[in-house]
Amino acid sequence: MTEMAPPHSTATEAKPESTTKMGEPLGPIYDALSLGKSNLTFRLLAEYVHDGETKAKVECLTSNAIDGTEFCRDWRNRRIAHQDLRLALEKKAELLKPASREKLRKALQALAAVLNAVSHHYLASTTYFEHETSAGGAVSLLYVLQDGVNTAANRRDRLNNGIYDPNDFGPKNV
């Protein structure tokens, strides 16, 4: 492989690209560089898989993950990590790609699929990346309130059907 120019270089030579089995580019290899230093990214993960079938699967899953996370990179590059000048000052700027919890959930699932394909091949196991609990805050409070509403409805149904539980009566320890 020829030496690559850093991202801010004025070099005119073509940048090598990683490709999927079907020849679709995954992006320039220098995308995995940060200030000229190499980083291990999802884009390069398949390069370290030696089994042909698993490598093809990881390349395909990686391509899907890259497509599914494009909106994340747009937000990261133009809003979170760097304040895009046009976005900040001009009304004619290209809007940020739409984001939603659903799109983020799907993006994380796509990344998890890549990691699980590698883990399954080398370790014969996978990791469960989805968790139903929240770290706290308003969303956690909403879950607790919903649990309380459901519990009260279940208690009401039991009492209406003549099924009594001693815990349904008396003071509660809160």
C-alpha cells in the first residue's frame, strides 16, 4: 500500500479505498485517520478477518452500518464536534440529516450486528447490546409511573373479580 496523505494535505494522488465483495466502496481508508494517526474503525474491521465467508459477511454488515449511521456522522461533523459555519450563519445551508430515536436504534443495531458477526466467528458467542432500562432522568421516571399505572389497573381488576390480596390494603411503605 502506498503512503497516504493526511486528510488536510494537498496531495493529488488518489486515496486507496476499501471495497465490499461486490466492489462497492466503503470509503477512503484515510477516513480511519485522525490528524494523521490511524484508528481502528468499523470500516477497517473486515481487513482483520481472515476467514473468507465471515469477511464477506462483515463487509456486507459494515456497509449496511455505514449507510445506517450516515445521519450520525453528519450531526457529529457539522453540529456536535464542529460548528458548521454555514449552518450557524446562513439560511441557505444544507440542513442536518433527520435524526430520530428509531433511526438511532436501527443504527446501533447495525453496529451490533457487525460486532456480533466477528464475535460469533472467533468466540462462538454474541453480545446482547439492547437494554430496556435507562440510566435515569425523566425517561426513567416515566417508566416508573407507567409501572404504577399498570399495577393500579391490575389491582382494580383483581378487586373487581373478587380476588383479594392483603397487600392491596393498608398503608404502604414508601
